Amino acid sequence: MANHIIKICGIRDPKMAAQAATAGANLIGIIFHPSSPRYVSLDQAAAISNAAIKAGAFPVAVFVNHTDLEMRRICEATDIQIVQLHGAIARAHHHLLPDEYQRIYVQAVSEKGELQTDDGLRYLDPNRDLVLIDHSDPGQGNIINRLGFHYDLPFPWILAGGLSPSTVAAAINNLQPDGVDVSSGVETSRGNKDIFLIQQFITSVRGHHHDA
């Protein structure tokens, strides 16, 4: 499990971004959705992005129904070149973004475990972009129905939805994703990350079990 992409999403301050990156996180998710408890201002986001980059991770701008112009403006102001696309507008507009931007394209899984895809996938580049698989109600710590789930898209993919330090290793073994994404599973309260939980999560993913 050593080479899986690890994304810690919803980081709200530069110090936590740097600590998570130092602990081994590859991607640091920064939320630009105003109704999220993990939302940050543009100035905060720029500081978080800078801290992540300095500590060796890549910042990710998490968008929900932003237009291509809004996404570009935010990315240019925060020095971010990876965009995570939630909502119909962001997913419909992403092909208007510059080619150097990497896309993390979110697709939901139904209650039965069926992958719900849409037209925006056709604009993705398998050599550049990723698909993120999440529960249909993201950010709530809900686990996807893994029994009925089968991934057959031609892009590397990241699993999200209800992962935690205690569940992530089994999820990787069962579904074989290319990466994992966690938010609420490393929080002590809604929106408040805990570096010790982040470290435990990363340790679980990297396969350094307690009996090793």
C-alpha cells in the first residue's frame, strides 16, 4: 500500500497543512464552498496553499458549482493547479480550464453501489486527471455501498466517503483504489482536524501496522 495517493481534505490553516504534508500527505484539499464548515477565505487559502507547497504537498482547490472563470481566478490567486470538481457547473466548465490544471473529477455512488457517471468525463485526460469516488452526500462521513460497487473507468481513482484511520486499510484491500481521501475521519469535531489522527491515517495507508 506504500504508493497510494493520500489526500487530506478541508484543511483550514497553514500550520495543519504543513504538518499533514510533513506526515506524508500528497494532496491538501482547500474548500471554496461557502456553505461548508471547512470553507476558507481567499487569503487563508493562499497561505494554506503556500504552506502545503513548502512542506512538499500539492494544494487542491475544491469547487462546488463554480464557473471556469471563478475557478481560474481563485487558482491564480492561490497558486493552485489541481482542481476538485463537485456540482454540475464545475464539472461542465472544467474543459475550459488550462490544460496544465489537473482535474480531480468527483463521481457519486448510488445507495445500491452503482457508479453514477456524467458527460464531463469525456473531457478528462487519463494521463493527467483523476476520478474521486464519493458517497452521493459528500462531506458527511458516509461510506459508499462497497458490495455493489465496481470501478471500470479509464482513469486513476481516489476513494472517499467515511474513511478513518481504523477503516482505510480494509477499504484499500477491498477496492484497490489508487488513492484515498479523508476529511471528517481525521477530525475531533466538525471542521477541526487533528494531526495525530492524520498521522494515524497515513500510517494505516502506508501499511506500517502496529505489530510491525
